[in-house]
Amino acid sequence: LSPRSHASMEQCSAIANAMVASAFFTAAALAPEPRIKHFQIYHWDPDTTGDKPRICGPIVLDALINIKNEMDPTLTFRHSCICGTCAMNINGGNTLASLNKLDINTSKPIKSYPLPHMYVKDLVPAMNNFYAQYKSIEPFLNKRDESQEGKEQYHQTIRLAILKGLLEHPIYIFCACCSTSCPSYWWNGDQYLGPAVLMQAYCWLIESRDEFTEDRPSKDPFSLPKKKCHTLVFKTSHNDSPHVKSI
Amino acid sequence: MAALSTASRVLAKKVLSAKALPAVSQSSRKLHFSVYGKNNSKVSDGISTQYPVVDHEFDAVVVGAGGAGLRAAFGLSEAGFNTACVTKLFPTRSHTVAAQGGINAALGNMEGDDWRWHFYDTVKGSDWLGDQDAIHYMTEQAPHAVVELENFGMPFSRTEDGKIYQRAFGGQSLKFGKGGQAHRCCCVADRTGHSLLHTLYGRSLRYDTSYFVEYFALDLLMEDGECKGVIALCMEDGSIHRFRSKNTVIATGGYGRTYFSCTSAHTSTGDGNAMVTRAGLPCQDLEFVQFHPTGIYGAGCLITEGCRGEGGILINSEGERFMERYAPNAKDLASRDVVSRSITIEIREGRGCGPEKDHAYLQLHHLPPQQLATRLPGISETAMIFAGVDVTKEPIPVLPTVHYNMGGIPTNYRGQVITHTPEEGDKVVPGLFACGEAACASVHGANRLGANSLLDLVVFGRACAHTIADICTPGEKLSPLKTNAGEESVANLDKLRFADGNMRTSEIRVNMQKTMQNHAAVFRTGKVLKEGCDKMDAVYQTLDDIKTFDRGIVWNTDLVETLELQNLMLNAVQTINSAEQRQESRGAHSREDFKDRMDELDYAKPLAGQVRKPFEEHWRKHTLSTVDPKTGKVTLKYRPVIDNSLDAEDCAAIPPAIRSY
């Protein structure tokens, strides 16, 4: 990251740090009641935790689980399997806690924050807007005649190498790491689709089996959802940039 | 409304004024209902004034949004039913996403194939504990199910001429076992599960299913032996929701997390099995836990069987391809239970690898790097991240790891949940269905073949939708439900939220996991199992002494993990008690003190002249287990295996035989 963008990242993190929106819902009325929570900085220090390092595995998620089990069970974060749900900001970069190796240099703390601009509680981001944007690009196959569905394989004729590069490797997991490291998405997230969703829209545009390419909402290159991309190309620490380059 | 204000005061936290939030945060704080759901909910304080309940009405409710859950949910929406999908995870986070290898179907793209050969392989793989009518249904539907997925847009790997690529997989043969290795596992590189789930999720967005994401289902709403819906906790704001419906489909997956080392997600906690148990209904065959031969040593991450399908081999410390001794024909592609046992024996006999001689090696570097990059990119990355191994140069250290639960909620081949009495036989539980890993149809019997699970999900997910469409019409009036239905679940929730005993959730969980790992592993003996049952009973009792810390109601993961622990415990006690009682070795259940299969006839010898053993004296039968949740006491009954296919002329049933590869 360039110094300027790093500063703005820190700034955003600081603002985000100061506030957590927690909407208490009743069926009668939606009244968001923000509550202030200070994020802790998580240290992993083998000297004070005794033999925990041997029990704790080598990745950041293992440390978080360890902390939750043994020190503070109120620590809240999402985790399941290799699914992209544990995305968070670790030491300034968006990444997956389950793939991020613990830096065993004990003089440096590890700072974990939730993904920028999307809070619920602790390290849990609110993903509703992100999912709604994905739904808006119609991520499914459309055929003119679907009466024969289920009877015969469709042949895929697009250049398989491209599709493979985008769909198979690296694989797409909805982690939102890239979108939430994009300043344009921070500032216009309600209008701009963001790199993740744009990349998926592109995959469906080039999918040869789809017969409604022209009607896809994402086809118009000058529509607002795409216009906000200023090709800032911020990298996330676990993704390669082929995704962003393809846009 | 007074009740609501009380609730507001009880549940709200201290508020400080805040700066205006960026637009993104504000808009993302919308209600679940207005984003996805329909406006048919109302609030009541029928259960408690402290926990107001929101009531919803639907034609069908699906619990779980993995492969099976999604397929059932949008199948129902497609048929015109007003459907809710209640899930504790966002759909693409379900454990289906981690499946790697593929999905079996006799498409015949690589060589001539017949679904009846797939049927034979599956029946044999189940060690003749699978119900052959369900297996007939699944294998016959397989080609259609896979083509349907492809038509939904799933990006299968392709052969040179553009057809779906099929690889070799464990236990798959041609010509009823006599024609050599079959290639019928359709795959998307080594990320088939991920692709399948994303395809199904994308497709599901075409329909108007109401998704209730991050709602933790607490219990079934049962009245007079009929299932009338589900009660759930909204994790985002702590509200309680009752989903009333004529049809409830359980698709909540397996319970790998009862073990210390498993390939399963942290969220694989057997919630559906536990809900059914608390409703007084039985679970089936829980003692059959599959140990996948190749989980990464230490980390437990899965290395797909597809590696061996592409030519990878298992090596011991002497560099020997030891599977040639245990399974002369299939070698490394023998059935999973056979391979897991072989690896365990090699380690026990001192030929394990590594400094502690406690694992085996999976060698891939003899394969062309281009093939590894195209067909196995995912595990190449996994091996590097979790084992620090470059698969083009070094072998991967592997160990049998808990992977799958063959057992679950007993259903017939149409997905309807059943109970059983010796007098009346199988009886359907009205309003309740199950599919996927949570169910036990039983297509996998005592051991599951690789690449049959993804097939199981889509076929039986669809079957549940079809069965419901056959017996119901959309918009049918719901039968009345007591106003305080679900009271016990909320009382339990409240008790756990303020629990102030002496043992943390994580402590009790680790005790349970270690007990299962040490006492109910690949090889089991009576004495060790009995000890395990007693220890597990003691751990179960410590649930009364549990202590939680997070007293809030918003995103309280301490509470949710404790609810999950309750569910895991119910699964664990049934598993270990069923295993202790079953005195034979069949499929994945391997007893050192009872090494043989005990069928009604001795199939190793000529059958002429043999006398059929009575039901009580042999073990070719399903276990049905129930638990008294207050005491943790397990009761076991048994149910016969279904030995006939759906159509004897179309597909002859396979009589039991000795199982060797």
C-alpha cells in the first residue's frame, strides 16, 4: 500500500474502531442503537501463556479460538471451514484468519479488526449489502428453452483456460476481502458493486452456456455500479490480483 | 406492546451518541425479513414476556442450507410452495463447500457404464447395511442429477471433446466388480463441493425462497406425534422465531466435532440429530463414523481421495505401496474403511512414517506436474499451507481422520422420517423430512463410498421436495399450535445464557472430544468402548455444571457454542453406546474382539443347508437409538435392513457376499 492509502486505511479503521452499529430489532420498529466498543489488540505471547503455543495451531484462527476457549468466551467471530467466513483485517490487510500464519515474533502484537466498514459485533461484519449486490447480478444460468433441462449436458465452448483461471483457481469464496479493501467500495458501497461482485458478473458474461448475455444487468459498461471503479487495485494479502485485472 | 418495552429494557445495552455512520453500514443493517422474507410475521408473548416470539407461517421450512438444504428449498419454491430456509450459516459457508473429490454418476463419458454397476458398488460399499431401495433410487437418478447440475451452470472439468470429465474413485468398478476400475466420479478439479454449493446458491436466487440466515434452530415443534415447525434463535438480535409449517425438512449435516481430530467444519455439530432426539424420535446407525484415510497429519485438513484417483499412492516408512497387500485389486482405491484400517495397521506394526512413526505418506510427485496443477490445484495449496509440503517434490503426511457420519435421522427412500416398531414396522412421522448427511436413508449403510455424498445431497434434497409436492398443495391451512409451543427451548436458552457453574463450554467440549477420540476410533474393543461409555456419561453430567460468560443476546457466540455442545453431546452418547453394543465388525465399525461380520447366514460358506439366524442373534440390522436428555441414558432398538430394490426386474437386488477389494 502506498503511504497515503495506508494512512486513509488507518483512518477508516480508527473511525470504524470507535463505533459499532448494533441494531436492536423489534417487530414493531427498527431503532438502531449504536454502542461503543473498543477493540482489543490480540497479543500472542508464548511467555505469558505457558504451554499454550503447543496446543494452539499455527494460524491466526487457532489463536482466536484459543483466546475464546481459555481467556474470553465473549469474543465473537465467524468461523467454520474453508468457506471464506472468517475474513477479517489482520495487521492492516484483509485476509482469512484460517489461512493466515501466526507470526511467531513475540515482540510484535497481532492486530485483528473486522473488515472495514461493515460491523455487527467484535470481528463479525454485516454482509447483507454484499450478498444483495451479488444477487443483483443474477449469478445463474439462463437458457431460452429450459424445457429440456436435466436431459443433456450443455457443451462449454468458451476458452476454458480463462474460465478456469477465474472459477477454479483461485477459487471464489465470497470473503469480501477485496471489496472491503477498496476505498471506492468504502465510500460508495451502496452504489458501487465492488471488485468481488464485478468479477463474478464477468464470469457470467463470458459463460458460453448462458443465452441471455445481452440482457444481463451488468452488461452496460457505463452503468453506475461499474463506473465507481477507479482501478485503485489494492491488493489483499491472500488473493492474487488476476481477479481485479480481469475487470 | 408493554411486553415489548420490557424486552427492550431487558435486552438493550447502554447507548452513547454516535457519529453518523457511513451509508454502507446503515443500509446493511436492514431486517432479514425485508431483504429476503415475506411480511407474514407477528409477535406474541405466548412463551415469555422476557423473550417475545415472532411467529411465521410457511408451507415448508428447510433447516440447513448446504447442498441438500438448498436443493430441497428451491425445489419446493419451484413447485410453488411458500418456503423458508432457516440456517445458522450463510448458505455458501455450509460444510458442503469443503467437499473436494466429486459426484458419482454413470454417465459413461470415459468408458461404457451402467447405473446398475454403480448400484452394486454402493451396496457392497455399505457392507450390506444399506437399504437397497434407497440405493436403487439414488444410483438410477444420478446421471439425471449431475446433468441437471451442469444445466444449472456448474463448471465441471471437461474432457478434450467437451464432455464432463470423470475420474476414478474408491470402490467404483465396472460389470459388478468384474470389469476393473470405473471412472464415474464427475468433478470440478478438486473443488467439486465448492462449485456445487455455489451453483446451487446462485440458482436458488432465481426463486423466492425466504432465507433466514444466521438463525440457530433450537428445536422441532412437535404436537401429537406430528411435526408442526421449528423454533429458532436469531443470532443477529437475539429474537426468538417460530416457523410454523406443515412440512419441515432437516438438512443440518453431520457431527464430526464430537471428535478431537476431524476434517469437519467447526459448525458440524449435529443440530438436526439432536433436535430429533429431544423430540423423542430415534436416530439410526450412529456408531458408523467414517475415518477418511487421508487427512493431513496434525492439521486434520482433508486431502481428497481424488489424489489416489489421479494416480497418487500410499507409502509406509519402507517406501512400500502397502495397499497392494491389503487390496490386491483396487489397491489404493479400495473402499475408505479398508484403507483407513490398512494405514492404522501399518502404523501399529511399526512401519509408520515421521520421527514418531505415527502416520503414512501420500505420494504424488511421480505424477506429471501439469496434471497436478489442472486436476488437483486445491490440495496442492492445502498441502503447502497446512503441511508445508510441495506436492511436486515431497509426499504429504496423512492419517485417518473423522470425516463423515453414515448414520443420522432414519428416513425412507422418499425422504420421510420414520420410526419403527416390531409390530407395525416402519411408520412415517407426519410433517417431518430429512436429507443429506443428517439423514440415514440409508444409502451408505456401514460405510460410504467417496463421491456418493454429494450425490446423496442433490438426489434426496430433490426427493424431499417431490414428496412434499406429491402429498401437499401450496397454501394449505395449518393445524393449530399451542400458544406456548417451544417454551422448553426458550427456558433452556435462558438457563444457558446465565449459566454460572464451574466448567467452561470449551473444557467440557474437549473432554467429550478426547473421550471419543481415545475410545471410539478406527479399531474398537469392548473393554475400551465400555470405559468410553462410562466416561462419556460422566462428561454428560458435567453439562449441569456449565459456565457461560457472555450475558448479552446480540451475536452471543458463547451461547450458540454452548447450544451446539448440548447437541454434540447427544450425538456422542448415542455413537459410543451403539458402538459398544454392536458385537461384530461391519464397514467402518471395526471390533478387534469381534473381527467378523455377523449376518443371518454365513456368506463365507455355501448357503445350502444353513439355518437362518433369528433377528436377535445376528447383526445385519440398523441400530435405532434414543436418549433421555435429562439423564443422558441411551436406549437401543433394532430395525431390519431393506433388501429389495424398487423394481426387481429393472435392477436385481444384490444378496450379501464377502466383501473384498
